[in-house]
Amino acid sequence: MKTLGAGQGFMRNPDFERKASMQERSINCEKRIEQHMRSRMEDLQRLWIAYCKGIETLEDLGSIHEYGLCFDYVAPETFDGQKEGYFRYQISWGGPSDEFRFFANPDFSHHRIEYWFLDWFDGAHRVLSGADEALLSELWDWFRECEAPQAAFNKTQDH
């Protein structure tokens, strides 16, 4: 066992943590997606509002610039049965992982945004609508202003 930190007064139990993680994973993604999506949407909304007000960093979340892991383009047929390419704003990776997928037109306007929650051979997704879609549409416009979609798309064309 390992102490978490000075003055915290308790010990980690790796066996307990492993069992708890396995129990959570035994619940499929469809049953877990709503909670994870809500949490991500709340984080992004707080970060976006702060950024729009000129606040670069929130103490508990950091910066909107550092929130996601990557922004890239996933070309059609990258995965079996995937007919349409999309831009991926990956938030976390591993088990579980989550991401937003922007399905774009040739002019880089988007026609659909999805949230995906994935965990070891299981996955669930939601098509965004309402306030969630509006928020991610604003983020998409910001990505476009930074030319992130064009750069991500061009990177796949170089290979």
C-alpha cells in the first residue's frame, strides 16, 4: 500500500480500486454515457464561458486550450463500416475514453456533432442537439478560426 500524500491520513488499496474499476466497466457504455456526457458538457461550458470572458484558466479545470488530448481527422474507412470521415476532439483515451465527432462538409461547416463514450470493445454515442449542440458549434467555429480542421485534414492528405 502507498500513502496518497502528507496529511491525508489514509492509504490506497489497489485491489479495491481495481475491483471498483472492473465493476464500473461491467456496466455497458449505453448505461454510463449520460453521466459522462453531462460531466464533459459542464466542463466545456464552464471553460468556454471563462475563455469568452477573457479568463484563460480555471483552477479546477485548467484552460480550454489544454482540455482535450487532440484534435484530428479520421478519414472514411479508417474503421470497418465507417463511411464518413469526421474531425475528432478527443477528451480522454484508454478505458474509458470519450470524444466529440464533428461531421463536416467540404467547406468545413459541420452538419452533425456526436459525443462518443468508449470502453474496451463497447461504445455508445449521442447526436448533440439543443444547448449541447449550440455549445459545440461555437467550439467548432473557434477551431475553424484557428484553422485546426484544415490543418488536421491536410495532415491526412500528406500520407
